[in-house]
Amino acid sequence: MDRDLMRQSLNFHGPSLLSLLRSEQQDNPHFRSLLGSVVEPARGPAPQQQLQGRKEKKVENIEIQKFISKKADLLFAVSWKSDAPTTSEVNEDDEERYAVMPPLEQFMEIPSMDRRELFFRDIERGDIVIGRISSIREFGFFMVLICLGSGIMRDISHLEITALCPLRDVPSLSNHGDPLSYYQTGDIVRAGIKDIDRYHEKLAVSLYSSSLPPHLSGIKLGVISSEELPLYYRRSVELNSNSSDSYENIMQSSLGFVNPGVVEFLLGKLGIDESNPPSLMRGLQSKNFSEDDFASALRKKQSASWALKCVKIGVDYFKVGRHVDAMNEYNKALEIDKQNVEALVARGALYATKGSLNKAIEDFELALENCPTHRNARKYLCQTLVERGGQLEEEEKFLNAESYYKKALALDETFKDAEDALQKLHKYMQKSLELREKQAEKEEKQKTRKIETSAEKLRKLLKEEKRLKKKRRKSTSSSSSVSSADESVSSSSSSSSSGHKRHKKHKRNRSESSRSSKRHSAKASSNQVDQNKKDECFPVPANTSASFLNQKQEVEKLLEKQDRLPYQKKQVKEKDRCPLSSSSVEIPDDFGEKELLLPYCEAYLEYV
């Protein structure tokens, strides 16, 4: 129960309402524990004295008190309140969301005295008032109120209610100077009520925000323009200029009246929960009705029956082969009822017939979500999953196919087609795995063989290269022996030259004739030696795979050298036939040519 609201009601109506509540709500446990604490005497003046101090005329209405006592459990229930914040002031952003009307007393021709009395009865501290400055004095300025800026909307423009704003409640706009110098007579000022004298009907206002309650502290106080006046006051001024318009005509001509969301907005503004609407008629309380009797359940049942009719028409079309018309009927049924299981199953079967297995699976799964016990949906889904798995097997997507088969078995463990397909797939995957392993082993063996053959070739080439190096070393050693022999020959020739001068003179003429032929042969031999130098001066290739490519060329060079040896020996024999002198012997530096000069040396010794 709302204790504050009940306390306010009891303070207003007095002991008569309390006695009625005890008699009417004696069986209600909430009121039995609540009424004892509510009627405790409050501190300060009694309610009757407060009412007399405010000059309020209390008229006891026994009928209203009886109504409150009978409906107390509904009127003071906390469940009626919503979490939406309620505000009493009119926001400019909301003026087009609902019809903002002029004050009701403007249409009722209420006397000015009564309106003035009601104003001072309802005005409270912290309320916002708007007025025009009538006079400025040293101690402050006076303003005549024209309308209210918060709370209850009243028509007070013709009541001539005056309020005083003291100098201490006028904020200074500069560090030096008179705060009142900023204001002029006729300015429209928004201020907050600071003090109320209801008996003498006097008001004191302030321009500081501290005079306002927390929910109104953001409103600017001070001088405002005519465009900032409340909307209801502007509508009131328009009504005064054209008093022939009725309340209904003004309301219907308002833009906010035709707003489609006006009911939801006003429910939130008044703090009423739309999902649990209150009613003072006990027969219309929502807790007394079954959930199937509410509009949402009734509409769902109605939509299901309409959708089922469309499904039946679609099935008839499907039987005669009119698949396009059948699909249209199924779609129409799902537009009426998105969760209609029969429509989803029928459309899924049509998709499966057309080959759109993925769409069929989606419809069957959605049907099972809405109705897990639907037999046809489960059966068709298992069959479609197996068929889709077969398609994936043909595309060699074995893992995806396996997942579809397992999903079918999860839905129905006794589904034999899915079990057989899964076993066949496992056997095939096992065989393919074994074949891949064998193929991998075979490829590995081939790689090792290739490596072995290449290594064997490398060994042979290294052996051949070592043999050639040894042969070259032998040839260098033989060339050194030839050079020593040449030295001995030169020494012997010098010793014997003196004894044979005479003999040489006789032979000189004959040797000069043959000298030209010797020079020709010597030039030819020197050219041959230079060619051999060029062939043998290249360094030994490195032990790399690139050196193996030149083995054929080296073999060809060796063969050419062997072919040259008989020819060179033949030339030496021809030289032996003719006399030689020490000046005609030329010894090259190359070790291969030193071997070829040995016959020349032997012939010279024999001649000596």
C-alpha cells in the first residue's frame, strides 16, 4: 500500500474516513497493520486548524468517503505506479505529442473571487510563476502574475495577483552596480515562489535557482521573451480573442490530438503501467482473467486458424503439381502466423522436393523449435540431413557430410539410413587415409633413391678429380728432372765446344742451310706449347656441382693431348737428323713441354 497517499487522504477527510476504512477493509491484512500507524497524531497544528488558517472551506462528502473506503485496496495499491518518471510541468518538446489546452476554468465562467481563492489554496513553495514588472523600488520590484510555469495550470491573468521580489533575492549580474538596474517596468520575469501568506494573499518570489525543487532546478529564472511563455497560456490568449470556440473544437484542431502515440505517451506521463492497466471495477481486474482470454492469446489463436486454412489450400495445390501456387499459400500462411508449424513443415517438404535442401533444413529446424514433439518435422529433417550429407560426399566434403549424419542421429538414434551412411563414410575415409599414407611412403622412397644416386655420382667425380690431380703432380716432377738434365747438357756442350771448333767450321755451312728449316719447326713447336699452356693454365675447379658439368670438356682435352704426343715425337725425330747447336735449343717453362724436349737433349749428346 502507498502509505503517503493514504496519510494525505486521511489528513484531508478526517476521522470519518478512518472509521469507514476500518469497517470496509477489516478483512484486508494490509490495512489491519497499516491503519494503526497511519492515525498517529502528527506534530504541529491539527488538520482542522491548518484548514482554517488557509481559509479553505471543507465540505464533507460522505459519498466520496464511502467510495474511497470500498475501493481503498485498489486506490492505494502500489502496483498501479509505473517506473516512468512523472513531471507536472509542460515541456516545450512535448507540446505536439498531445493536445495542450487552455485552463478549464476559462470555459466554465467561474467567478474571479473563487478562482483567486483556489489559486492561493493550491500554490506551494517552489512553484514557478511568470509575471510582468509593475514597479521597481529600492528594496526590490513588484510583478503582476499572468500564468504559472509549473504545477496546476490556472487562468490568473485577470486576477491582479501581485508578488514581491526582494533585493536580496535578485542576483547581481556584475561585481559592482545595482542588481535592479538590469530590470525595467514591463519586463516578463520567471521566478520561484519563496514565501506564501495565504491569509493576507501575499507572495514573495526569488530569482535564485535554490528556491526551486530539484526536478525544476534546470529551469532558467529571470527575464524571458514572449516566445518562452507556456503553450497553454498562448492558447488561452488566442481563446480570449475568439471566445466562440468550444473546448472540443480547440482540442480536435490541435495537432497533438491526432498523434497515434498519444495514449502511450500520456500513460507514461501519468505513471500508469500499460501492461497492467488499473480499473476500479473488480470484475475487470486483470488478475481475475485467464491468460487465454487476453487479446494477445485470442489473436494468436485466430491467426493460427487462418494460417491453417492457407496450408490446406497449399497442400491441395501440391498434390496436383501446382508447386508455385502451393508455395504462395505457404508464404501467406507464414505472413499471418510466423510460427505456424504446419506451414513450416509443408514449405520445407516443398523445398526438399525442388532440391533446395538447405532451405528445407532451415524450415524443419524452425518447426522443431516451435514444437519439439512434431513427428513429421523430425522425420523430414532427418531424411533431408542424410540426403544433404550424400551430396557433400559427392563433392568430397567428408567432414561436413559427417556432421550432417551425426546431426540426424542426434535427432533420431534409431534412424538406420543415417547410421549406415555414417559407417560407409568412415570406411571410405579410412581407406583413403591408408592410400595417402602409402603414397607418401612411396614418394619418400623415391626421394631417398634420388639422393643416393646423386651422392654416388658425386663420389665418382671426386675420385676422377683426385686421379687427375695425381697425374698432374707426376707430370710436374718429370718436368723438374728434365730441367736438371738440360743443365748438364749445357755444361758438357761448353767443355767440348773448344775441341770441335774446327769440325764445326766444316759443318757450319751445312748447318746454316738447314737453320731456316729448324727455325720454322721451332716456331711451330713454340705455338703448340703456347696452346698447351692455355689449355692447362686454368685452375682446378672447386668441389661443387658446377665443376661436374665441365668433366666432359676436360676429358676431351686429355684426349687431344694424347693425340698431339705422337706428332710432337715425330717432329723431334726429324730434328735429330739435322745437327743442333746450343743456341737452337729452347726450353719452355711448362712441365708438359719439358717431357717433349728429352729427345732433343739425347740427340745432342750423341752428336757430341
